[in-house]
Amino acid sequence: EIVIEINTLYDLGIDIFGSADIFNKWLEKPNPFFENKKPVTFLNTSTGIHYVFEELKRIEFGTTA
């Protein structure tokens, strides 16, 4: 199940950022939305994956703060 969620997350991230390389760099960069933690640190659980997915959807629709 987590593999499917990660694949879905990566598909969205690549669509938003234009490449896997840029998306991976975003995942590795501390982010204020995640209390200055790297988004990649949340990808070890289904809940964390959904948390990152929600932020990607906000970016996609331009609703980030």
C-alpha cells in the first residue's frame, strides 16, 4: 500500500515540479510548512505521505502560505 502511495506522490511531484530531480531536491530541503523539516522525513508512514501529498496539492493550486 505504501509503495502505491509513494508512486502516486511522485507522479504528482513530478507533474508539479517538472522533473524527478527537482522534486527530489524539494523533498530534501527544509520546508516551513513542515516546521522546517525535510518533507522526505515524512515518507515512512501512510499518514506522513498524505501530509506531504496535501502540501503538494496546495502548491498545485497556489494555496500555500
